[in-house]
Amino acid sequence: MNQDVKWKKYVTRNLGLYKLDVYFGGLVKALKKHFNFNYDNLLSYAQGEEIKVYVGEDDFKGIGELIKNHFLKNIRLNKDPFAPLDKISKDLVKSAKEISKKTISSKGELLQAYNELREKMHDYQIMIWFPVMCEIELYPYARNRLMQLTPDEKAWDIIAEPFEPSAIQQEFIELLKVAVDFSEEKLQQENIEY
């Protein structure tokens, strides 16, 4: 760890050690494995159930630069920049399905299955963190490029606006529909516990 790190408080959460390992340790491992990026300056501090996570600002910006360069390079080469993310997602699902079908008869086999799934979960952190990584460098870069093409300040809002609701938004819409037409029977149809 570099002594001259400019630390930035990133997030405070109630996280257990497992989640801390998967979310942050997994991200560090996945960046190294898939992008050969060393993310050295990550610090967590626990106080009771609350964990504060600090990042080295330069390393964090480096992740954003990595993602921006990955996108630009793949677009120039007419390749899908999302292909590595798609592969990571499919590998996690495939691994989970294979593990669920295994007959586990010893602690050693259980540990092996757990480690297989844990590695895939570590890889998947790139997917989880991807929107955050894009916000660091890619979105500002794209917005600045757009502003060079048009002086219209609303252009970014128009381009960035989703054209259909996200899965979370759609779920919220469905819950609102249930609330409007509230009945115990309707709740049971939607599989909602109350």
C-alpha cells in the first residue's frame, strides 16, 4: 500500500465479512483477472456492525479510465464492449446450476463447491460495480463529446433517459398496481408476503 494515497470515503454500510470479501475483495480479484488492473488502495474500517470503505482516489479514477478505454477500443474495433460482462454472467449462472446438481458427501466437497461459486461471485463483482465504474470516467467523457457536437444542454438528458423501465422500476410499477387494487387474493396471486 502506497503511503502517499489520497483516501476518499466511498461508502458506509452494514456488511458482514463475507459480503465485504465478495463485494470489495472480489472486485479487486476480478479486475486483476479480467483486466490485469491492480487495485491496491482499498481500506475498510469496522465500527460495530458498520463498515466504512475508503478508496484511493487515483486507483478509483484508474478503474474509470480502464472502463472508458475498454469501451472506446472495442467500439473502434467494432466489437461488443459488453462481451466480457456477458461471459461473466453466464459463467456464474452455469456454475451455480452445476453446483446445485452435485451430490456433496464430504466437507472437502462442500468446500470445493463453495470455492468454485465464490470465484464466480468474485468475477461477477465487475457486473455489480460496472455502473459505478462508468460514472467515474465514461459518462463524463461521453457527455463532453456530446457537448462538442451540440450546444443543446438537454441532449444528454434525452440520450441518457431509458426508453423502457428497468427491472426494478417495473417491479415497483407492479407493486403500485397491487396497492391500487388491494385484496388478499391479489397479494397471493402476486406471491407477496404480508
